[in-house]
Amino acid sequence: MPYDPDLPANNSPILSAELREQFQGLRALLDDKVDNDYVESFINEHTAGSFTGRTLLNLTVSNPPTQAQVQAIANKLDEIIIAGQRV
């Protein structure tokens, strides 16, 4: 029997079978809830990877920028994209 929030009715006699069915219904609801493994897996599949340990570019760009400066920016962007992917 599924959980019925209206049972037992107010001021009704206590019936052990009815209460047992209510507890079993509640247990079934709890068992259907997500657990820590599911949450961790969901987070890993739907969020970016860790950016911890990434260093700043520390680059002052000249006007016009040199090829080396633009390449350094492209390399850092590639590093960030790779770090954000979960493998």
C-alpha cells in the first residue's frame, strides 16, 4: 500500500496493520530518493572540472599584440578548456 498522509485519521483507534503499511509506504518513498553516490555522479557528469592549480597568465599585451602574446593567450585558453572537461 502506498503512503497515505491522511492515515491514521484523527481520533481513530490504532490498528497495527494500518501503521505497518504506512511505515512500509514511507520506507518505499525513502528508498526511491537519491543517495550520495548518485549526487556525486550527477555533479561529476554535469559540472566543469577543477580549475585548482591554474596559474595566471601574467601578460601585459602590447599594442598591437605580438604573435607570441596571442599564442600565450591561446595556450592559456586551451589549458582552461581542458581543465574544465571531465574525462
